[in-house]
Amino acid sequence: MRIAVLGGGPGGLYFAYLWKRRHPDADVELFEQNPADATWGFGVVFSEQALEFLRADDPDTVDAIAPRMESWRNITLNLCGQSVEIDGVGFSAIGRLELLRLLQARAESAGVVARYGTQVQSLDQLAGYDLIVAADGLNSLARRTYEGDFGFSISYSSNKFAWYGTSKTFPTLSQTFVATERGCFNAHHYRYSPDTSTFLVECDRATWQAYGFAETSIEESKAICEQVFAATLDGHTLISNRSVWRNFPWVWNEHWWHRNVVLIGDALHTAHFSIGSGTRLAIEDAIALVKALEAESRLPDGLARYQAERQPIVKKLVTAARTSADWYEKFPEHMSLDPMDFAYSYITRSGRIDDTRLRAMAPQFMARYAARRADGGGA
């Protein structure tokens, strides 16, 4: 089978690698419009199991990636100068460019032909391929070509965010909430290498307007954010990489394939950064697609199986992500809570964690929370 993969992000690279490794006689070509060493953004974060979901089928990739990751067991919430630590909530992170380089090397070793710096202007250029895997992100050419057939829809969260990095490193995944005279800010920050961290700044629309960010340059916005989070950055600066203010886009497609074109990753669906699942979802899409195609002798049947088996799982995660994002839309209101109540509200925000699970996962936090309630400090 001749396969064209559009997009050289984690999902596209992993599909290309996995299919070629398992089907050495297949002709797999990957097309990426950017150079191999270009990326936008900083760290990629995975939840507690990190890449363990790959180990059963692909232990070699896990063994290549895991040593490059930064890991921690707790979350730290900083609310207006006070801190609360939630134990037992493990995460791992790796630089996005580092992850891409590792996956690029694995795809190359399997025999994938990767064409970086190559922009496909029309799907007509890919005539003759049996399958086109569209892993080309939010602005997917393939999806735009058949937008109506895919049942594409998009909406936006009202909060604004800008994605930075910093040389300040943090011992855990942390959230810092700051109130200023003109509004409230939140920073999601975590280290993804021994000397660099992601630092994503978020605010509601009212704060964004009060600061006049619509009229500020990237450098001016960065300087304002450095002032707001001066205590957190502790003398370090922010690093910009196309760090413009954006609204989070909610992408969804009712139909996951059309003709010989199939969608994966952000071209297909998005999940809010607050649950840290975007890259994992893309890689899991790639795995699900490979397995569905292998289970059926006819391409249309394989593509139909991919959607039937994978869509319910993704819907569940996207629903949790929307619930989490709803909490962030109101984070200035939540900031009026006592730090322990705030932390409880935060950790249960997606609806996936109830008290029973939280007691098992974070016993120290729950013991402190229960003691506070017993003393009459909670509702």
C-alpha cells in the first residue's frame, strides 16, 4: 500500500513509523511544510503513565523517550502568595523538539521517506496514494478540502493564553494564580528539561482587554507577563516562540474519514491544554488507525472500524477537557476560595476524580482537607 502522511508532528511521525515498521514492503512518505528542526511551543506533558500506554506494543520507543523526560509526583498550586501541594498526581514532560527528533529518527530507521520543508498545496498532488493520513494540525489542508464531508465544526474558549518558555525550572507541575489591579492571571508551568520550563500564561477576556494586549507587540506582552509573574520567575525572563495571544480552538469532526483520507490528532479533534492530553491523543489515534487497518482486508472497512472503536474513547476525554476548560473560564471567581477549597475545586474540576479516587491517589492532601473541614473551615 502507498501511504502519504501529511504533517510531521508526533501523531504523523508515529503513524508513519509504526506502519512502516510493521509493514516493511509498504511505501510510506511523510510531507511536512516546516524544516525538521522547527517547532512551535516548548514542552509536552504526559500524565502519570507517561508513555507506558506504548510499552505493550512498542517498548523500544518508550525506552528511547523515557530517559529524556522530566518527572515528578506532585502538583503545586500557588494562590495569591499561598501554596498547596497535591501529592500523588504524577506527570512527565519532554521538550517538543526533543520528542520530534526522537520520532524522526525512528521513522527514518524504519525506512519512512520524510520530506521536510515541503508544502502540499492541494490533495491533487497526492493522486496515486492508496491512503492519505491527515496529521496536519488545526489548519489541516486535507480537512479543509472536504470540510463538509467530515462534518467539521470549531468553537473557541473565551480565555486568552500565550505560550512561553523560561530558564527558571520548577520542582513540580505548578499553577500560579495572581490577582492584579486590572484583573487575574494564571500560569501553567513545569520543567521539560533540566534547564528549561514551559510557562503558559492565561487570563480572562476582561483582563486581556484591561491590559490592552490587543495593541501590544509580542515583546511588550512578554514584558507585562514578566512583571505580573516576577515573584514566580525569580529573576528569570520568559522566552517567546511565536508567543501570541490566542483563544483555545475546539475542533471536532463527526466523520473521521472520507474517500481515502483519514484524520488524526488536532486535524480531527482538540483537547484543552489543562488536561495535557493533546500529544498522547494524537499518538493513540495513530495506534488505533494502524490496528483498525490491520484488522480489515478492505480499506473502507478499516477506516470505519477506526472511527467506531476510537471515537467513543476520544469523546469521553474531550468531554472531560471541556469541563476542565469551563473551570478555567471562571478561575478569577474560584480565587476567592480558601487555598484548600480552591485546591479541591481544581483537582476535581474535570469530573473524572471523586473523593474515593482522590483519597487513594492523594492521601496526604485529602487528610489535610478533611481535617480542615472537621475544624469548621469547609462547607
